[in-house]
Amino acid sequence: MFTTAWTAPPQLPSEGFTPNWSREGFWRQSVRQVVRLTAGGDRLRIRLSNAYGTSPVRLAAATVARTAAGAAVEADSVTRLTFGGSGHTEIPARGHLLSDPALLAMAPGQALTLTLHFDAVTGPATFHAQAFTTSYRGEGDLSADVGGAGFDARSESWYFLTAVETDAGRADGIALLGDSLTDGFGSTPGADRRWSDQLARRTGRPVLNAGIGGNLLLNDSAWYGEKALHRLRRDVLEQPGVDTLVVLLGLNDVGFGETDEQPTYKPAPVLEAEELIAGHRELIRQARGRGLRAVGATLLPFGGSDHWGEHAAEVSHEVDEWVRRSGEYDAVVDLRRALADPADPDRLHPAYDSGDHLHPDDAGYAVMAEAVAARL
């Protein structure tokens, strides 16, 4: 039985994140991407997405390997991927593609390198904007390259890659549905210190990061993805091996109404607590319909940030009280209290603040992981 060991939700190609190659796409180039798996196994398969592409994407070659350092891989681990028995294929427009199982032993917590070679123009590339780890691009077919010297361009996004599954045979996976707080904004790039990473290390269970920076519970955004109510099925419920959903959402829904900087928030209405609570109830309904346990997390303190304001404060407290006291979630994690400044509970503790009074640093993400692990 295959279990999803890593995931990144796909997003619409955009010029709003730099440097990234999503709008220009790829031609006669290879893209090398590194991910850290939360479940091991002897075989694995890769899921690629062209969810926002209007034409098929030709994939000339693909390999997986155990990561060495940077763009380098372990020489004896380079393994060709096939798709329906063929070494080349097309990712269908508006669709996704799953590779054949490949023999490559991986341990939990080990880094995997995927290399994709595109010999034809891809057009704009479905991607995940904020990877907080380095991806590499080089000219020509570098799918079998070991040393990595030919990869002379770098980005901090993932392209076409949305999931890695292993034959771990596990059914105790934890999926985290959220925004930039789950995506890992404020954590040290390349260090794998998002709270999803730290939760996987603490629990020893597969943990899937289904966070998108800027994502909203109730509204779509050109930059920040389809609303969580719509993408839950694709990004969580259809992933094999998941039995628990943890929801940390709503901060952008209340906060975007407090800022004048809204070039990409379409729409960004002022919302009331009842609307957000209805959204949470729908997430719970969908999760339970697939047999998942639903865990609700309160919002983090965000006083002093650009999301803070009188209405946002009022609504966030109302929603958090509902999460705590309604009994509708199967379990509750009070992250607001866990990360609050004792001198001002509406603000992040200074020891956990990455600097914008909104996102934790590595230490704050460790506290989040510990609090969720304790409840699980």
C-alpha cells in the first residue's frame, strides 16, 4: 500500500514571487528539486500536476535519487522513472500524472532529489510558490547528472511536483491544511524547520504540508490559490494514507480586510465570525465524510502585524472561542495561548516572532509542533 510521504499544493503560475520560473516555463532544460520524505519504503512514485496548464506538457525524462548536497546526488542511487512503462510522457492539460513505482530505498526523514527534463516548450508551469528550499535549473538533459555542476540557476519554488508516495503501507498520516503559517514563512530556508517538519520528527508519522502562503478559507486568490474549501479534496482527501486533518486557517480571511495592500486578493471582503465558522464546519463535514479525524487549531496571536485591526481582532477571538468550546472538532490545539506574549496575549511572544509579528521563527514553529503532537 502506498502512502503519501510528501506533498506541496499546486498553484497558478504567477510573476508575483521572485525568482521563479513559473510564467516562462521550461524548454530544453532540466529542473532538479529536493524534498524531504516523512515516510520511507523500498519503492516510490511521483505525482506531477499540470492543474493550471491549458495544454499538455511533454516530459522527456525523469529520474529520482538520494540527495547528496545541493544539486548533487548519490551516484549509485540515480533511478529512471517510467510512466506506463515509457521513459517519456505528457502531463495532461488541467490534469496530473502518477509515475510507475520505482525501486529506490528511502528512510523516513531522508531527502529525495527529482530531476525533470523538458525537451519541448512547457508553457507556464503549475508550481508551488514558497518552497523555502532550493530548486535548480540547467540547460539540456541533466536527468542522469550526479555532481550538479550543470545546474546554474536557482529558485525557491517547486515546479509540477506535488506529491511523493512510498510503499510504507501506513495509514496514520497527518495532513496540515493552512496558509503561510503552515507553508513555513519565517522558518530558515533549506533547514526543514517548518512546523510540519518538526511534527514529523516528533511523532514519527507521515506529515503532509498542505499549506499555501496567503491562502484563504472562503475566497480564491490569483496568487494564493484556490480557497481551502475547494482544494481540501485534491490536497488532502485524495492523498493515500491520511487519517488526521489539522486545520489552521482564517488569519488571512480576517486580516486582508485590514490592509490596503490588496493587488492580488480577489475578493478580500470584510468577513464576520459566522461566515468563518460555517467554513470550518464544511471542512469538518468533508473530512469526516472520508473517515478522517478533524483537529482544529486556534489562530496565532497577530497583534502589531499588518493583519491586525479592531474588526480582525474581534472576529478572530470569536472564531477561536468557537474552535475551543463548540466541541465540533474531534480535538483542539490552542496555538494562540501556546505562542502568546504573557505581557500582551494578542501578540506573538518575542522569542517566537520572525520579525513581522505574524509569522513564527524556527523556535515558534517548534512550539506549534510540540503542542499539536501532544494533542495527537
